[in-house]
Amino acid sequence: MADPMPEIKSLALSVAAWPARLLFPPVCAGCRRQVTQPGALCGACWPKLRFLEKPWCEVMGTPFSHDFGTGFLSAEAIANPPPFARARAAVAYTGIARRMVQGLKFHDRTDLAPWMAHWMLRAGAELVADAEVVVPVPLHWRRFFWRKFNQSAELGRTVASLSAVPFAPTAVRRIRRTRQQIGLGQREREDNVRAAFVVPPEAEIDVRGRRVLVIDDVYTTGATVSAVTRALRKGGASAVDVLTFARVLPGDFRPDEADTI
């Protein structure tokens, strides 16, 4: 006879959650309409989320309109090869995805992180399979003190937990308080984060000789994750891949837009 305890525990947890559901009913991550589960999207918002799918550039992860065959690279990857090996993102940074990122980052919607991380795992399956350690893009301690959490670490924690890959949230340290990247052009972004990150000596054991998966919320121009990658390679990482929730696609970046992250 099957053990009834798992079902009893599951029922007990569901009953315990009823008061919270009544007081704080779950709402759509995009428009705040009431939904059945926390972090879910309503029927109106779901079709507006653009998932990034193959065919895509093997290095940058940017989607192609046609399948050009295995190993085909984008003009961006050829003209300006990144320091990391591969980058992938779950969705395009438009509409609903933009509101989700800004909700997590600026409005304390940490409840969204597990859902966003699940979609990241789908998009970055090949990167996760090769990863030996997960490292989030760090905040400067002053910004962390003000915000109380690091959105990249919230995403990275779930990615690491679900994939059973070690999580090293302090492997990279932001040693210089940089300006927020919002509103900066590509060259300004690169200058802003240059030499802003370092692998402290006590953390080298976490990355030396390992393939590192860097986690961030949005890939805009790649300036931040490139700076983190250089720090990791200097700290001994054998290779670095990048996985983000959203990606600003080439041609969509507008530094004069106030909400361009």
C-alpha cells in the first residue's frame, strides 16, 4: 500500500496557504489581473511574451529569421567577438518582459524570480548542462544595502537549485560603484563598468579551472557581463557563458529611452 503521508502533507500545505491567497490573491506578472498561481501570466499577456528560439547565433544567441545551418554566426559576433563563449536569453526585452524585469528590479517583485528562472533554464539548457558553477552579476554593497536584494542573485539561486549546479554568489565582487546603465550609450556603458569587477583571492577556489555560468536579468549591450567575464577569466575560470532572462535585440537598443536598462 502506498504511503499516504506525501499526499497528506501536500494537502496540509495547500490548506495553510488559503488565508494568504484570500488576503493576497496572485496577480498577473504583466498587467496585475488576478490569476490562479503567483508569477503566472494571464491569457491576454501570455501571447505578448516573445520567447527567443532557434535558429540563433551560436555565440550571441540572437535569433535569425532563417536557418543558415549549424555554426552560423551573426555579424555582431564576427565584427566584435565577446570575451564570453556563449550568451542566451529566454525572451526579448519588450512589453510584458520589460515590465517583469522592472517589477523584479525596482518594485521588489522577488516572487517573479523563480518563474523567470524556469524560462531561463529552457533557453539556456546547453549552457546549464556544461556549467560547473553559477555566478550572478554582483551589486555594489552600497546599492545592495539600499535595494536589500540582488535581482541577478535571485535568478541565479533558482537556476542553480533546479539544475543542481553549485552556486557561488560572492565569487565576483563589484569594487567600484558605477552609474546605473539606464540612458547610457554603448561606449559609455563599457567605460562605466571597466575594471569594476574582481574575483577576490578567497573566491578563486570557486572559479579556477571551471566553466562558469554568469546570470543577469537583462542583456542590453553586453558591457556588464563582458566586464564580469574578464574578471572571471583573470581569476582563473576556464570558460564563461552568459544566461539572462531578457535580451535587447540588435536594432532595439535606444540609449535615449529612460527605461532602457
